[in-house]
Amino acid sequence: MPGPKIGVYVCHCGSNIADKVDMDALRDFAGELPDVVVSRDYKYMCSDPGQDLIKADIKEYGLERVVVASCSPRMHEPTFKRACEVGGLNPYLMEMANIREQCSWVTVDRGGATRKAKALVRSAVNKARLLEPLEDKSVPVDPKTLIVGGGIAGIEAALKIAEAGYKVYLVEREPSIGGQMAKLDKTFPTLDCAACILTPKMVSAAQNPNITLLTYAEVEDVSGYVGNFEVTIRKRARGVDEKLCNGCGTCQEKCPIKVPNEFEEGMGLRKAIYTPFPQAVPNKPVIDRENCTYYKTGKCRVCERVCPPQAVRFDQEDEIIKERFGAIIVSTGYQPFDPSVGKQWGFGRYDNVITGLQFERLSNASGPTGGKVLLKDGTEPKAVAILHCVGSRDKNYNEYCSRICCMTSVKFAHLVREKTGAKVYDLYMDMRTFGKQYEEFYNRVVAERDIYFIRGKGAEIMEDPVSGGLLVRVEDTLLGVFREIPVDMVVLNVAMCPRPDAQEVAQKFGIQRSADGFFLEYHLKLEPMKTANEGVFIAGTCQAPKDIPDTVGQGAGAAAEALKVVLLGKVTVTPTTAEIRETLCSGCRMCIPLCPYTAISFNEAKGVAVVNEALCKGCGTCAASCPSGALRVRHFDNRQLLSQIEGVCAE
Amino acid sequence: MTDARTKGAGPKAGLEGGTEPEAGAALKYSFFPGCSLHSTAREYHETAVKSMAALGVELEELEDWNCCGATALSSADTLLSYALPARNLAMVAEVGRPLAVACNSCFVTLNRANAVMASDTPWRKKVQEALAAIGRRLTRPVEIRHTLHILRHEVGLDRLREKVTRRLEGLKVAPYYGCQIARPRHQWGDPELPVEMDEVLAATGAEVVRYDRKTKCCGGALMTTKEDIVLSINEELLREAKARGADIIAVCCPMCQMNLDAYQGKINSRFGTDYSIPIVYYTQLVGFALGLDEAEMGFSRGFVPATKYLRKYA
Amino acid sequence: MTENVTAKGGQGGGPAWEPKVVAIFCNWCSYTGADLAGISRLKYPAGLRIVRVMCSGRVSPAFVLKAFHEGADGVLVGGCHPGDCHYLEGNYKTLKRKLVFERLLEQFGIEKTRFRLEWISGGEGDKFARVANELIKEIEALGPLGSVAERLRQADGLSLRAEGGAGSA
């Protein structure tokens, strides 16, 4: 019996494939394979003329199967499926051979690459021969979006979606939204104050009726899939009735307990009942139960007595919220590098060695010093060193560049000069001022008096045991000399790192991490907000270090991705699910406990297993265990895969 | 205070001469003294062997050992700089016991040869050929321990405290490790600020002062060629010790001891200072604290004698 | 563009023996990781060829035996790291099946080191390239599967052909 008519299309991908694989030989080889009626090669199969070749051949040759040998199916499978569909062929009758990412780009010699490409094409033709037409199904989408992380990325995404008229839940772990940006003083390159540009957005987020703001809350569990994620959120007990509280602040004034304020990077104090900063949104305090006297001893309750609207609730319990969402945006931000792990910087040992965020708080008018740049003893510094690349571009810590530190350092240099009479020494490895108006800002600061830019990595900070002053050691790579610079304050511009719970969060949302620990985008350049988990998007510094403009851009971009899901109103569900061939099923029930989605049940009357195709995701774990071969995964069935294995092995 | 590296203290799998010492049983090591310990640093040699013996650790001197080549050789002849220490390691492997080393420079040089034996660089083969030419054989790295590490982790602080009969209460000691011992990352808690000697000295009852320059370089052999620079960095080392109130500086390297001690007078005349800080080996202090004969601890051997600070404990 | 031109005779001059490894990779992690190795232009021998499945849990013993039956000198199964499975726990099932695979291979006189299970995430292109090179080096040391494959080919009662038999679903 003659097999189905197959057409094979070999893509040069410009020179990406053609440089390593003999295109003529591959095309001719494919033409000789059984059932192949036409084989062609073309410079760019993904281009319109390339796709037109397929469409035309489907009509002309009556093709029943199409094989495209080109890049990874992760790149262009949808493109060629669509081309087939337009050409009148069921899209599931198309198979790809990955001869770029997994052949031409990874093989040293042309002979080997050509042999491998042939094997991959034969394998794809083998599978194509056995493919069957399948129909996509669709299910309705819940029109709500969940945004996890209320920094500037999450806020931006929430506003965009809400302004488009769709519902958003914005979940933030801290008592207020705002994220790291809320801590900053001035922002580069324009030097507008962070609060001035962030606060209006925070307030809009709180006031928009389409946004449900859940602060002091965390996502506990995520199940389901694109269009219908089922999410459990724990809203921690604030100890304050948010509806009654009017944010007057009397409780915070009267609370007798003082502890270091996380928001002030450990430099200021807060009370046990507190809002982290004056512009907090919502402007409703929380009770820190670990430090509150009442939770420790059962006594005090001062805040409760002084609260004018009687909003304090010591017995408030965590609230569990279960909601369904069509799309999810993860914007959980970054963790600043802890410089105390590198003893050479003296952080934690020397009082006046501080991090960039600590400097932001010192320089911020609402910070612990009221905006004055001061030493620990309250005096003004006379010389300040600013170190770039602390924990970045350093194989001992993080190999990547954190991108913001050069501009932050230049900004700090300017602020030190503006606020003090101190000399500034800026120690940089390379000055990377890459953004719009960044180089101009740098040039402006370079021209300021008493700022010395020294090209070299700050290697070590020592204390003069006699004077108590600091000594920064650096190799000045432009002068070719070793320098020791006496200063009284050192600012460490530390790396942006993945958050310590990044792995846990990644697993919760079914996303992956790249080698640097940040969340992995679907495509570094072309799909920076998508993840491997459809319907889950990422934005901001959880994906990689970035500055505010890029973070905001990604927030808006992720909003567009989420809107695309909810606006369509339905999602396509893959038909490549498992099915049971009842005549073969022996009723052993081995498959039932293996299914992670409990999609397989047992029909007592018939004595056979039954697959609920609405629940099945098509992983195929059941089929791998079925002793009688009754379980079959569409598009990845035994015959198809065995024939593929045959294909890659044959010579 | 970190105790995190104790896990690394036991002999590692795949090492030659790595017999696991049983808990409580006597520990026995092959001992590589090195050239300095036979000449300028005799007191280090003697007090290391004696105080270790008092703590149940036997250091058996490796027979027919040769110079490790020190740090200078690697810039003159790379193969020889691996092969010289490798000969010693081959003999250690024959004895079958882990190796103890007291001198920091030897420790680094021997470890470097060890690293070559663990690598798959062409040097490994060349070193093996060189050894074969003299009828010796080394296939794998051997286990190397610094005596300070043995004191801290194998003997342990509890045992040390137990055995101390003269508590050095009130003696202010600056712990100076030198630049070689903790780098790149041998067996120490932190390559910039190790604490192992601090802990050992504290166990003798001494007051260990903060000493931020504990791993800064002493200039080493550069004293003979770049005296100006080396005098000034030694002045800085002494300056901090004095500022922190140290009576004496404890060292674990013959080179550091020599630079800080023998050149102290020169430093004083060059910089107009009046340092008079004895530089002693930690083993001298440990042995003394363990009750060993004061005369045998060599406190009077230094250019700046330590006797006046220690007499009161005798 | 040429249509249906006759293929050139033979395979062209290749090395005397090049280890052949069938890699069966899950779509979400390992296959993506292998793509990343390509994007990063890392190199590994052309004898390693990847077959894509949706989840490593899909890999049945028949696939592994089939690969050896067809002349593979080694088999590499790749899945997501524990806890990262796109289908929650398919990789755990694979991990359990590894024991079955190994015992099965030993019964056929196939060194179990010819089979390898690795967790390779979508971000671990470098790990994939390292594993691929390592495995091929190990298999080179073992030599071709050769006569063992012949024994397996003659083994009775195994339905490994693409057509017919219980494994033919």
C-alpha cells in the first residue's frame, strides 16, 4: 500500500544552516526517501515566498504530509502549521526537523553536520508518514489577570490592564506597593525624585476600580493552565481593619516598640505597628507580630486604645482567597547583593561602608537623616569613594553586568557634590552609560568639580586603625599604578541578584530559571515577557537586572501579553491528549495513579480505564506504563516515536 | 566565628595516604618541615613538633625530603617548580600517611603540585615522567594539612582548652596569617579573613585583638630586592598591631616572622617609629600554654624578644 | 531549487566509527536547553541526535531498547530538574523507571553506563553540551555496542519494530 504523499522543505536560513550542511545533498537525500514526492530547498522557508512554496505544492502535488527542516520547532512550528492550514492541509500533518539549533550550530565539521541533518530529516519523514489529522479545541478564558509583585513593573502592568477595562489582582508581599523604586531618592538621568513619579501611579493603582489590591499577601498555590489558572492567595492578617482605618498614624506615634526599619535598609527605626514609609499605599499600618508586646506578653494594646476609629484587630486572622485567572504576570523583582560575603569590602565591619540603597535612603528627604549625606557619627564626609561592580562582573559572585550601577554611581557622585563639600572618587571598570540621555548625563557629571573617575575595580577597603579613616585600594588601569585613596565614606554599588526564593516562586508558577538564576524568558530577544508556561508572563528585574525605563517597558509589555489572552476570551487546547483503546485495555489500572491531573478514571461496568480529555495535558506518562499498549498519546504515539528513533539511527 | 570547614578536615576520597584517623586515637602525620624550619625558623619546627606531641599528634619527619622550590622557582622553571614538591609528595604517598606542613610557602607550593596531579593538564604527565626518571611514582594527589589546620580541626578547640595548663590571660595577640595560607581557597573559612588562628590562640586564654591586615602580604623575599616598598608595608602591619593594642604578633610563616622581626629596627629608623613588638609562632604560644618548658619555646630567639610578656605565666 | 533529484550514492567519507547516541528529550526543559546550546554555538559530536517528546515521563522501556536495537551506542534521556516538571511530576516517574531501564539493559549484556538520565533545564545549554561530550567520550571508551546489538536484535518476543505487535500503539 503506498504511503501518504510527503513534501520535504529544506531551509538554508541564510547561511546559518547552509554554511554547515550540504543543502543539495540534503534535498536530494530527502527526495529519495520513501513516499516523498517533492523535496525543495530555499533560502528562508519562514519568509512569505518560502511558505508559498508549501502552499502551492499542497495543491499541485496533493501533499498529505509536510516536513520542514529548518530551525527549532520552538521557533517556527506555529508558522509552518499555519502555512499548511492555509494551504488546505491539517496543521497536525506537519513535522519539523531541527537542523539549525541542534545541528548546524553545534557541529564542528560539515560532513558530520550533513550526516546528522539527513538523519534528522529521515526521522521527521518517518514520523510524518504516521501523523494523523487533529482538531484544536478551545475553552473559555477567565477575564481576570493576576499580577504578583507590586513594584514599578507590576504597578505599570496593572494600570495598563485596568485602564483597558479588565480586572486585575495585584498581590504584594510587603505592607505597601512600590517595591525598590519607592526607596530611591533621585532617578537618573533626569534627577526627578522617585517618589514624585512613582506615588501618582501607586495611588492610581489603589483607586482604579478594576484593580484589587492585596498587600501583605502571598500566592500560596497555582494550578490549572492558561485561561483558567486557579490560585490560592494568603492575605496575612494586618491586625488592622482596612475599611475602618483612616491612616491617621496615631497608633504609630504611641506604639512604644522601636525596631530597625527594613525600608530604611536598617538605618532608621519603625514601630511595631507601622506603615513602612509615609507615601505607603495603602496607607494602612500593619502590626509586626514578632515584635509587638501584646503578641509576646498579652499586654500593652496601646494602639487599640488610641485608635480614633477603633480599627485595631488583634484577633484578625489570615484570609485565604481562591480566585481564577486567565493570565498571570510575575514581577517579583530582585535582591540586592549582600556585600558582607566578600570581606575585602569591609561591609558590616566598617561603619561608613554602605550600599547604594543605603545611600539612596540617606540622600532621600524622607530618609533617616532627612536627606543629608552624613557619616555614622553625624558629621559630613570629606571624601567619598563609589565602587562599581560589587558582586557583578566578578566570577567569584555574579558574572553578569547589573546594568544600573554605572548610572547609579554617576548619579551618586553628583548628589554627593550637591549635598556635601566632599571629594568624590568613582572607581569603575568600564563606564556603561547605554540608555537614552545617559551618556549626556555622564558627560555633565564628569565636568563637575572634585569628582575623580578612576578606571579600576575597587579591590579592597581597609581602615586606618589610628585615624579610623578608610583606605580604598585600586589599580588605576589607565595610569598603570596602584593607588590607595583615603576617604571617610565608601558606597558599594552592589549587584542585582535573583531573589532568594526565586526557585520556590519559579516552581509555583511553572517557569524556569536561566543559569544566572533569574527567570527564563521564552526567547531572549523576541519573547522577553513570555515563559515556557503559557499564560504566565514575567516583567522587570525578576527576569534580569534592568533600570526603571526598561522595567516599565516590560510591565506594559507583559500587560499586552496578558490582555491578548483575556481579550480573545478563549484559549486553544491542544488535541494531543491521551486516549484509551478500549479493546486493548486489560483494566489493570496501572495508569490511574500515574496521572498528575487525575484525568484517568476506571469504568467499572466496562472494566476499562477512561481518559478525561479536558483534564489531560498530553504528557504521556500513562502511555509509557501501559503494558498492553492501550493508552495512546496523539501526535506522540509509540509508532510515531519508534519510527523517529529508527530514523535517527539508520545510516 | 565559623566552624564551617570542619567537614573538609577529614581525608578526602581519592587521595593517596588518606587513612581516616579514628576519633580519640593518636594522629600520625608525615611531616614536611622545609628549609626555613631547619634554619631561621628552628623555634617553629621544635615547638610545632613538641606541642603537637603534647596534644597526641605525631609529626614524623619525611625521610630524605627536598626543598619545595618556594615561590621563586615557578618564575624560573615551571616544570621544576612542580617536580620538586612532587618528589616529596611521591614519598608521602609511599609512606601512606597524610602530610603535615608548617611553613606557609611550602604549604602553597606542595598544594600547587598536588593540584597539578589532580588536573588533566600536560604538566601532570611531564611531572610523572620527571619522577619516573628518578624511580618515583605519583598517580593521585596526596592529602596535605597545615599544622594550624590540624590544631584547629583535628585536635579541636575542646581538646586544646582541656590541655592548657598556663592560661595566657591578658596577653594581647594580633593573629597574622600572611598572604599565602588562605589563598586561593585551601582549607580555611574565608580567604580574606580566616579565623582559625584566632580560635586556637583564644583557646590558650590569650586575648586575640582585631587585626584587619591579617592576610596582607609581608613582602616576602622582595625584602632583598625592593626594600623600600617592603619596609613600608611591614610598617603598616606593625602600625595596626600597635593601634589595636597588641603585645605581640603571632605568625604561622617563617617569611613573615623574618620580615616583621628582623627588620623592625630598620623600620623604626626609617619611619621614626618605636615599635617593639615580638613576632612569635603560634606554636610557641600553644606549647607554652600547654605547660612545656619555657626555655624550649625559643621566646628569646627573636630580634625582639618575647620573654618579657611571657615570663609572668611561667 | 531542484525537485526530486536522485540522492548521491553512499554517505560520504565519515570517521571509521562515530558513537551514535539517541537523546530523548522533554519539550519544555531539555529540548529547550539543547536549543540554547545551539544558540550559544556550543559544540558536541554529530552522533548525538535528539528525539522530542512532551515529557520525559513519556519514555517507555521500549524506546530505549528500540534505540539500541537500531544500532545506537548510547541513550540519553533528558527531563526537567526535580520540582520543575511542566507536568508536575513526570520526571519523578522517569527517575523511578531508570532502575527498570538499567536492569533491562544488564539482562541484554548492555553496559548500564550506555544509558543516562540527566536533568537539563531550559537555561542549561552549557550543561547539555557538557553532558553530551562527556557521554560520547565515555561511550568511545566502551567501544561500539556491536555484537550486543546483534543479540538484542535476535532476542525473541520483543516487539520493537515500528509496525505490529503490542508495542505498536
